[in-house]
Amino acid sequence: MTDTNLTAVLKKKGEISLEDCPIPDPGPGEVQLCMQHVGICGSDVHYWQHGAIGDFVVKAPMILGHEASGVVSKLGPGVTNLKIGDRVAIEPGVPCKTCQQCKKGRYNLCPDMKFCATPPFHGNLARFYVHAADFCFKLPDHVSTEEGALLEPLSVGVHACNRAGVTLGSRVLICGAGPIGLVNLLTAKACGAAEVAITDLDQSRLDMAKKMGANHCLKVTTKDPREMAQKIEEAFGGEQPEITIECSGATSSVQTAIYATKSGGCVVLVGLGLAEIPLPIVNAAVREVDIRGIFRYVNCYPTALAMVASGKVDVKPLITHKFKLEDTIKAFETTARGEGIKVMIECVRS
């Protein structure tokens, strides 16, 4: 049977179409990949439902997907680090490599970054896809391609914990127990955090967090950030956490993060909500609470892979739903309803 390239295309806001697209050939420094697994991210759903995220607007049909793994099926000219048959995790952002940010090693801030499924660039939710070889990471035999796809969200956790300075003995608060909150939980524990508390509105997600190693799971029952901060302090035995990683983007949660963090501590903003929100900035300033942002990740894939390959971190429990590529629309609908944690799509033909 002749290979085809079934592809999930966001035609416009609210409309996903499965189309048979041409199989792409790799250019210099690229590899063609037979895609294996692609996880659905909240950003994928947001583009589908709203047609935009901030300044990134879907103006033309766009292939979805960026949490992915594949098998090398063809080599482009000049590729020496991979061979046909290698199983790889795909770091979805390819920077220009020549700008000031790239040269400083902060390539996640490259103004010319080509990031999968971020307008105007296509993603990889397809049978076949082409990507830069030096942003493909070979998986050891014992690491599955499902785990390889999960290196993308795990890298967000690695970058956030690096920015926050999580280390041996740290007390850490994580706001939000969705997929990103949970990978931050796994990473913080792997970094040696002594105590990790996590908050959420959803009890089932808190139950999952408990299973994955959270010391304290707090259901958010108030929108009063000071009241919530007091509950968090009580959970830590009367001590405030030195580090808070905010993963929800909710305004009241960001405010809680500042109030809850110990003087001299650090708040890292991972979740993205409204473009402008009121903050207790004087409270943060007079207590020298640092507020830091993160954007995706940088130089984190090797660390994320090492964490999984060594057994230090188990990401498999994050996958709660599995679909075939042909059932992509059902997979997106499941994610949009907030069911489970991570929805994974298998791209290989049965």
C-alpha cells in the first residue's frame, strides 16, 4: 500500500479537518519523520476554539501538534547525528541560531523562532513530518515514543524549576494541577524539593497530584488570595514556601502566589491568563519576592530525557486518554471537556 500523509489541519477557528497532504522531503540538515505520538496541549485547543493566542493569530490553515515523537524515515543532506530507524523526541522550536539571544544561549527568546503549530508555522500532527535534525533527540530503547512526546511539557517543568532555583530541601508551592502543574511537581521532586504543595479547583486533579508525590493538596475554595495564602502557610506547618510556580494563569491564583511566598523568595509565572492583571506589587517589592516569567524552555530537552531515561521521573501516569490519528477530532473534544490529564494521539497507521 502506498504511504499517505493523513494530517490534522486547523482550517479556521472551530474547524479541524483530516486531510491527505503530500509527504514532505527533508532539506539540508533535516530529517523526515514517521510520526509516532503527539500529545494535545491546551494551546492546540485554544487555537481551535479561539483562532488565536495573544498576537499569534491563525490567518491560514495550520497543521496542529507540537508535543511529539517520531521515527527517522529519511535523511536530508548533511545529517550525521541520526540514522534511519532512530526513535526521537522532537523539540518543536527551531531558532535562527544567529541572533543575539541565540548566541547567548537563550534561543527560546529568538525573535525568528519557528515553533510547531504556532502561526504561521505548521505543527506535526500527521503521518509524516520534516524537522531540523539537531532538534531531534534519540530515545534509548527502554524509553517509549509516548514518553518521548511528553518530554515537551516536561521541559517546561525543567525550565520553570531552573528559573525558580529549586534545589535540595526547597519548599515549593505549585498553583494549578493540570498537565503543566503536574510536570512541575515531578521536576521539583526530582530536583530534591523537600516539600511540595499544589492547589487546584478540581479534586480529581489533586488526587492525581497526590499519587504523583505531592505532600499537600489544597482545593481552592475561595477567591480571596490572602485567605488562600493563609491556608497554604498552614499546610506547610506555619512556614511559607520559598518558591511558588504559578501554572494556572488565573488572576486570583497569581495574587495568591505572591502573598503565599516567603520574603526573599521567588514566584515563577508559567500559566498565561489575561494580558493585564492587578498585582500586589508593593507586597512583593517590600518583601523582596522576585517575580520571573518563563517562555517555553531552553536547553532542557537533554535534562528531561535524562530524568525519564534514568527512572527519576515517571511521566506515563499523565496519559489518561489515547486516540488514533483518525479520531483526532474526538481527541480534541475530550481535551476541551477537561477530561483526564493528557490526551495522546497515535499517528502510525494500524
